[in-house]
Amino acid sequence: MRMGRYIVARIAQLVLTPVMLRRGTTRAMHGIRVTVIADAVVASGLFETVDRALALIQQFDARRHRRLTRDVRRILVYEWPLTLGSGGLYSHRLRMIQLNATVLREYGSGAWVSAALALVHEATHARIQLTSREYATRPERDRIREERACTNAELDFVRRLPDPALLEAAVLEKFTGLDEGYSDAERAKRSFAVIAELRRELRELWTALRRQ
């Protein structure tokens, strides 16, 4: 079952991602290619959010910023239901962080701080997976250990910021239920929703290609 979901994810990556990258607008930021899929007005705000997030990491954790810019080649920002409400996702084969624009907009004026935390979290996945098996193919205990390491990276970063108390509490809250949330059983439940959403996106893609 796990390998079946892995194959579905790889098909989605191979089919959908190149099309989405072509649909978006791309800029170079901090040595990383950043692509945003949105109308011009929204895209401008999202580019600013990512730029400010990267600058925040550079200002308060220069070493982490250097690692991020070495380990990550692309950042893709768009409203992506496959993240299932999370702020981000890392695709190791593409060395790409995906940020959920829907989640970022919910933070309003604080979106750039939320983006910085998501980038720190996903860049930690990148660092770990450069020297280990890809996330989706690893056993439950290893995935949970990796998620804890990524959340600890967020906590370390937050504690470097001025007045970190509120953010620190929010990050600490992420540890509640983390083990259960990334268990094999919970991943299986989420996979059904992912596959349903993938089918919808593939249908939309096929319809768009037929109209061309």
C-alpha cells in the first residue's frame, strides 16, 4: 500500500509539476528560482512574502540561510490542496519547497513570518534527505523522527528572533499529537483525500490541454 501511494505521488510530480511551473511567474531570489501561480496582484504580494521570509532567515540565522540556498533549488507557491492545509511540502527529487498560498494568506500581515517557519521546516527535510532515503519510502519511526527534527529547527529559529514568546508557544504546540499525525494509519487516511484531489487536478489538466 505504501509503495502504491509512493507511485501515485511520483506520477503527480512528473505530470503536474512541470505544467504548473510553466503556468507560473518566476523570479530569482537569494539564488533560488521562485515560481508563483496567481494573478498579477496576488503574485506580487506572494513574491514579497517569500523575499521577506528569506531575508528574515538570513538576518537571524545566516548559517541556516546558506544551507537552504545550497540545498533547495526551487520554491513553488500556489493554492495546492494536496498539502491538505499544511504550510509547505518538500519534493526531494526536484529539490523544491512548495508553499501553500491559501495558508499564507490566512496569516495576513504576518504571512512572511509563517513563510519563514515553513521554509525552515522544509529546508530541514531537504538537509536530512540529502543523506538518507526519500521521505515517502521510509518507515514510520524514521518519518516521525524527521518531523520532530524539522519542528525543532523551527523552534531553534524562533528563539533567535526578537520577542519570540508567542511564536515559540505556537511551535511547541506542533509537538502535540505529532507522532500520531505522522503514523502509518493517519497517512493512510490522508492518502484517500490526496488521491481524490489528484484525480480532480488531472481531469482539469486534461481538459485544459484538450482546449489548447
